[in-house]
Amino acid sequence: MEPSQTIEDESQPSIASVTRRIQRLSLHLIPLPFLQRSPQLDMLTCAKANKQEVDVASLSSYMRGRHREIQEKIFDFFNSRPDLQTPTEISMKEHRELCLRQLFGLVREAKIKPFRYVVEDPAKYFAISEAVGSIDISLGIKFGVQYSLWGGSVLNLGTKKHRDKYFDGIDNLDYLGCFAMTELHHGSNVQGLQTVATFDPITDEFIIDTPNDGAIKWWIGNAAVHGKFATVFARLVLPTHDSKGVSDMGVHAFIVPIRDLKTHQPLPGIEINDCGHKIGLNGVDNGALRFRSVRIPRDNLLNRFGDVTRDGKYTSSLPTINKRFAATLGELVGGRVGLAHSSVGILKIAVTIAVRYSLLRQQFGPPKQPEVSILDYQSQQHKLMPMLASTYAFYFATQYLVEKYSEMKKTHDEQLVGDVHALSAGLKSYVTSFTAKSLSTCREACGGHGYAAVNRFGTLRNDHDIFQTFEGDNTVLLQQVAADLLKQYKDKFQGGALSVTWNYLRESMSTYLSQPNPVTARWESEDHLRDPKFQLDAFRYRTSRLLQSVAARLQKHTKTLGSFGAWNRCLNHLLTLAESHIESVILAKFIEAVQNCPDASSQAALKLLCDLYALDRIWKDIGTYRNVDYVAPNKAKAINKLTQYLSFQVRNIAGEVIDAFDLPPYILRAPIAMQSEAYSQYTQLVGF
């Protein structure tokens, strides 16, 4: 071919090449309705589809619940105060000071006093926390450090004398505080903390010491600039008269003043340094704390689970260090509940921005016809519609978690404490990991415009990223879920009772031990695949199968590797088991929410979203079901086809479904999420 001919061909494409280009693009577009066999794409499907009617007001009322009013009060306050709104470009120092002013404005001007709800009404507290985090995630975290961590430790680990002394100061922000647990060398392994609190019976004081650099308290929120007090977790050491000289009573919590209340200068023996600029959350002043023989009164021991008398004797209602440690951490589980709940709030914002942009943005189309919305492309639906369904699923699951946590705080039922501990660990891990991945997907789904800082994805992604680490590393938390499942499994075969969340194992384990039904494995009708019983049975079958198989593997490998080596050999299997169980809980709560919805149109919309969530998850793990013939080949194909069709159906109501989140413009504040005429605001940002 002559060079000149090539240039001419490139500058004037042939009709054939244009046709091929259109055909390739059409492969990304929506499928025809379920089971329709025509291979050609009807470009007008979206317009012609029988769109399901959705009563947005009813659906929103069902979603927002009984704490909608206080959330709207928070939104209205910040919307009325431009001086308290976080700009796109801001330095770390300015962001920290703004974050503090936002917190003071919320409490002292808007009169939102959340501290009493930490124990009295946790559901209301978490609703406030979600709204505050929607304003600025840094503000949400600073809010949580003050009330849930520092304040929560005083309420949950202390006794009446501590509540009487500190409650008002924490509530009105006179006593800004920190939660000093993490050390440079120890994060997840709290029992390995090295900071020491030695009792001095002569002066009736504890002496707080940092014995080495690895014991420096690290990443402590509120410590670098604003904090005045810290709940410090340290090993309680008592002097003895035996050959050892001292007795280590394990990790306890102590209230330690770190700055002078008048001058705000660090107190003697306390060194404070700034952890500096972070990937995100730069409105939170994370710092490092070193203690050099810092003396505090004996009464500053938070003594709910263990105390020291004036003459240096240790007393506790719990007989062992491990039991006291478990009780202490059990009272701090609210942080995980809050993170799971807040992560769903962040996911709502991201998916709303991405879906609205995808509905408004138009690219390509049939020859000589208008361009089509990019949400009409099957590839875009595949990215966003299951994510939208998952957002609803996670919302109902975390609401259930909040309810169980609230019940636990009222009853202190021992079995419920264990159930909430495992459930909060699993949901925090699963939801925050999903949200972190989804934030990147949303950014990509919005193309180049998603990369603009003003459209929020960068800030949301960077600020949320640490949710996967603090309040328990996600991989560690999933192992806690797996360990609890194995304990429940063992108890079942020893005749013990299963906790509430695990009750399904009794039936599904029996199902697993029998062979899959060759008849139901081949059922592929739409009614069958959309039957909640089929969906939930499939989820639970997978969990039961994973549980039985990993238990057998652990038993085998323990003989040669020991318990630690066997656990590590099976670790990925255990993580998959934990995720599978949490997905089963999420689906069960979603199905329950659908059935309890009082409005018919809202219920129909939720059923569509629930079916998409369930079948999308089954399809993504179809290999597991195929390997044991739980699903026959034709049924697998039918699941895939129906999943694509449901994505298309959800696309048709996507606008109404995201509107039901009822997020005000100030919370979204992304030009690409506004109506098309708002693009003029977007162009003004770059000087046009």
C-alpha cells in the first residue's frame, strides 16, 4: 500500500470502517429484555421500556427513618454558613482550624448536643454522625474522636465519678480529647501495647511511661493541636513483695491531661509531635505522644472492669486478664458500628454523583440520530447498577447493626455482646472495603470530569481510604468473624445454642452435608431465580460449604503445623468464609426490608434492587456453585442473562432511586451531578 493511500484512508474513513466502529460500540450497550433472542440492539429500548413507577417521597421516608429531622437541621445549618463550608483548595493548617470551627459551630451554634445519645440513643447518634461526615469526612472523624472514642471511653470504661467529672466538658467541647491506643509498634495487637502505668502506693498515683520509641502513641486524632486530655491505654503494673517485684495486670485505660487548660501548653513530662500531612483527612490533627514519668491520680484509672485500692491491691469482677481485656474492647465496638454506618453514607454520595452524571452525559449513538446517555451503555450499567443496589443493601444491614448495638447497650446481654462484636467486625470490614473500591469505580465512570477535584471523588476516596484500617484492620476483623464462625460450628456439633445471626447454620449445614438437588440445580425460570428463598439458600449454602471445608483443613494442618501455622496456611480460605457469611447477613436484611416496606411502589423498587444485588453476587462467584453442581450450566447462563436485564431495569429507575437518598445540593456540590444548566457553574471554575 502506498503511503499516500494510507493517509487518504485515515483522513477519509470508509463507510465499512464507520460501520465496524458503530458495531463495536453497540456491544457495550444494553441487552434486549430477558430471554429475547434477537442479536441486534434496539437503540430505542430505554425510551420504549415500560418504566416502573417509583414514589420517591415514600421510598425516601422509608430509607431516611425517624432521625431525618435532625439530619436536615445539620444540613440546613451548614448550608446557611458559607464560612464553615470546606473549599476545594485548603492547606492542612487552615483545614484543621476550619474543622475545629465547624465542630464548635455544630455544638454551640446549631445546638446539636450528641454526647448523651452515645449511650441513651445510639441510632440517633449515628444518624448525626453520618450527616456530619457528609459535610466533611474530616469533621466526621474529629466528631467521632471527641464523642465516640474519647467521650465513649469515659462513659463505657469509667464509672459514675468519671461521668460526673467529665461529661459536661466533653459535651460542650471544653474538654477536647484524644483516644491514645495505637503505638508505633502495635496497632491491631492491642494486648501487645508497651506503654506502662505503674502504681505508686506512697503518693497514690499512677506513673505513665513510654519505655521505648516503639511505645510512642501514634496517629492519635486531636493530639497534634487541639486535644487537652487523652484516654491512654497502658499496662497496669503493681508493686509486689515477691521476687519479681511487680505484677502486670494487663492493658487498662487511664485519663491523662496532656495540655494546660489555660495556656494550652503541653504539661510536664508530655512530648507532643505532629504526624504531619496525610493522604487524606487533613482536617484531623493526628499526633504522637511520649510520656516521661507523668503522674496522674489513682482515680484517673477508668475502673469499670478493674480497680486498684489505696493500698495497691487489684480488684475486679472478672477473673482473668483475657476476660477483662475482652470486656474492655467489647465496650469500644461502637467505633466500628459508626464507621460501617458512615461508609454507607459516603457511598450514597459517590454513587449519586456518578449516576446523575451518567444520566446527563451523552456520547455516541446510532447513525444520524441523537447521542445517547452513557448510562444506556451496558458497560456503564455493569459498573454502577449493582453498586447502587449494594448501597441499599448495606444501608439496611447497617441499620440492623445499629439496632442490635442499641439493644446490647440497654440489656448488656452476654450473647448479644458477642454477636454484635462479630457482626460489627464483619460489616465494618466488608462495607468499607467495598466503598473504597467503588469510589475509584465512580471516578472512572465519570471519565475526565471525575478527575476534577471539585467533583469530590478525589477527596472522598482519599479521606475514606483509612476506614479500611482504623478501628481494626479489615483483614484482621475478617479473621475475627471467621474465628467466631468456627466456634459456632464447633458448638453446633456439641449441641450448643447458636447466636441469633448464626441460626441459619443449623439448617444450611445439614443441607451442605447432603448432595445438591439435581432437579433444582437446573431450574432457570425468572420466577425461581427471583425467589428470595433460592437467593438466600444459595448464599447460605456457599457459607456452609466454606465453613465445613475450612474446618476440615484446619484440623488436618494443625497436626503438622500447629494451630498458628494451620491458621496461616488456611488464611485466604478463612477470609473468603467471613466475607461469604457477611454477604448472607446483608442479603437476609435486605429481603426483610423489602418485605416490611409498606408502600407498594417502593417495595417493587426495592425488590428489583434486592434481586440485582443477590444475582450479581451469585454470578460473581458462579465458579463455586458450578464446581459442586449446585447450579447447572444452563442455569448459570440464565443467572447471567437475568442479572444484565435487572441492571437495565434498575437503570430505568436510577434517577428516582438516588433521589430517595434525599441528599441536598450542598452535600453533593459536584457540578457534574447537577442538572445540565449547572454546567455553566462548572465552566466558570476554569475562568470562562
